[in-house]
Amino acid sequence: MSPAIISVETKEDISQNLIIKPPASRLSLHGNIRIPGDKSISHRALMLGALSEGETKIQGLLLGEDPRSTASCFQAMGAEISPLNTELVTVRGIGLGNLTEPVDILNAGNSGTTLRLMLGILASHPSRFFTVTGDGSLRSRPMSRVVKPLLEMGAEIWGRKGNSLAPLAIQGKSLKPIHYHSPIASAQVKSCILLAGLMTEGKTTVTEPALSRDHSERMLRAFGAELSVDPSTKSVTVTGGAKLQGQTVIVPGDISSAAFWLVAGAIVPGSELVVENVGVNPTRTGILEALAMMGADIQQENQREVAGEPVADLRVRYAGTGSVTALKGCTISGDIIPRLIDEIPILAVAAVFAQGTTIIKDAEELRVKESDRITVMAQQLGKMGAKITELPDGMEITGGTPLTGADVDSFTDHRIAMSLAIAALNATGTTNIQRAEAASISYPDFITTLETVCK
Ligand code: S3P
């Protein structure tokens, strides 16, 4: 029997080492892959379901740790949510403005989306007091980006370091509408303010410097909120006071999870993979454009619209001849960045295996994700022999140097764990990824799928 390519060691502290040992004979990846539900849409479906009247049925919910954090917070405030053990989850909402005051601290775990979006909801619920916290990573991530506009709306929020770090305490109250010009293109900031605006009399507007993902806008409309979008000024306005009504939400596969297989298929010689049922909302498809610029062979098949979101199957074939890659470096910067922000770690892996230099700029946001993704990716891929120079707002990657397996660490960041695993498939020798269990934040079956496609 040939030795296992993929193995997992669970340590005493229940963290996991993912060990990847590609065979000396060539590895190539084949098969059809079904990825988990979109994380952004899953959070929003749970939240809007909880704030609606009647029942919301969510089909294809991501059963990862982050949506579980959202579900447990809203259960603690009165929403009835069926157990998150099948992909069909029902939420019995309690109606806008009716959240009950939780008797304990709300814990958002590792999830920035849970905490930031929820803050808008809590701050606008009068006469209730809330405390919110998260894990070590989340407690170090900046909350001022949402606290500041909420304070402008009249919210009462307290926290460490000038109200910028969780744990935070919130005294809910009636807010006043604002027009907020966000200095960053962030769907979390935009959504937080829109959610606060739902409960605020009058028109609340957010203008962004570049368009970020628009799942909140699509879903708020579907649930009955009064919303207008002005693409020419990148502004969204919500008029407070509408009632939300429970809906059926069909969650497409997460393009951010698909990205690992798209890059794996593009860099591992001889591979061909089909990633099925991928959400291809244009505010999320920057990764497809960036990989196309690099010369990847990715086709969108079976394009369709499912419950208000565009969906397709994505076929990726190895880009190259024999073991000579056809991928080439490129520059990724400007307005495309918010449309591929979560895919930059895996894009860095593609760049390592491309010919020439890739420059990623305007992505300083990466420094305040679940880890500092610029430093962590440069250091960890660097241990495998990659040539990456950190820039204040991105990285410069010189591709074409073969990688060698090494001891690396995810820094408990799900996207780092999975990106390193894909890099390891194309390295010589054994890679040991510490704290790889982080993948379950957004992709609980990642390792199982990895084993399947490597067979
Ligand atoms: C998300 C928005 C993005 C993204 C995060 C999910 C969302 O964050 O990185 O993983 O669901 O709104 P920012 O809005 O802070 O860029």
C-alpha cells in the first residue's frame, strides 16, 4: 500500500497537525467537489431570520464554527434556531426590535462578521444591555470601524482602548440616521450600519470608497426592508421601520472555499477539478479575474441564478505543459481588492508557483484579519523556500522557486491553514501544518475533500 499523502495528528491540547507528503511520483488532482455554503450569506440568513416575523428556512447553511457563533448569540436573545447539524436549518424569528436582553455575555468566537454586524443590531435595540466578546484573535481586531459610525448615530458603546476592542458593552437605544462615508471598503462596516438603520427612523446611508460584497443589500430586500442602491456613488440607503418577513434562503457554495481548489487545480501538474455550485456574485469574483490574469484555465459552466444569487460550476485545468507552468505573475491592486480580499492568501500560493513577479497592493486590511495575513503568509511560505517580501499594504512575490516541505503554522487562521495545505501539495518532501483544525471555521470538511482529490 502506498503511504498516505494526507494524515492528521491530534495533539493533547486537541489542536491538529495536518501532515502532507506528496508522492515522489507525480501527484495530480481529479474529481468533482462540493464546497460548503457561503459564510457571509450564512451569517446574514441567520441574523435576518432572527429579526423577522415567521419562519426562515435556510438551505445549504455553512455548518462551520463562525455561523455557529452567530446562531448561539441570537438563540441567547430569543430566536429559535434548529440544531446546526443538517444543511437545512430553520429560524423562528422574533421580529425586528424584539430581541430579548441576554443574561450572559454574547460570544462571537473567531467571527468578525458576527461581532461587527451584530453590533449594529444591538446598539439599535432600546432598553437592553448587552456585552459581547470573542476569542483571542477577535479581541485584538479593530472594532472602532463600526463603533465610530454607531456612536455618530447616538449609540452607547464602551470597550478597551477607546472603545475599539472587545469585550464591548452596549446600552441599546433609539438611534438617529446618518450618512456615513466609510474610509474603508468593508461589507462588515456597511452591513453594521444598514442593520442599525433598520431600526432607526428615517434614511441611513453608507457610501464606500469601492464596492464591497453586496449580500446584505440583496438579502435585506428579499426580507422586506426598504433599500435603495446607487452604484454610481457606491451608496446604499435603508429606510427604517419596515417589518422583515421570514424567507427561504438557498445558500450557494462559498467562492472563498472554492478558491483553494481553483488554485490547487491550476498549480498541480495534470490536474482537472470541477467545483460545483459556487456563488459567483460579481462582488466576490475578483479571484476569478486575478487567476485569469495569471493565465489559469478556469471555465464557468452551468451558470444560473439561485434565490437571488448567481451560481456556476467552475472547471479548472492545470495551467501548463508537463511540469512547466503557464501561470505568470501580475499586479493586483485597487478596486479589485475588496472583491478578493479573503482569497489573497491562496492567491499568494498561486503566485509562488507562477513565473515572474506578482505584486499585491492596497490590501492593508489583510493585517487585521483573523491573523496578520501579510506577515504570516510571507513567513510560513518563506519557511518552504518561497520568495516573498512584505509591503506595508501587500506583498511582492517572486515566483518559480520550487518549494520544500517544512514545519509551518496556521496561527489559528482558517484561510492560512488551507492555503499552506495547497502549497504543500506542490512541494517536495513533507509539510507539517500546525493548528490546522482552524480550517473548520469556514470549511469543516476540507481535509476529507483534500484526501478525496489526492487519491
Ligand atoms: C465579510 C466581509 C469581509 C471579509 C469577511 C466576511 C462579510 O470583511 O473579509 O471574511 O461577510 O461581510 P471586511 O468587510 O471587513 O472587508
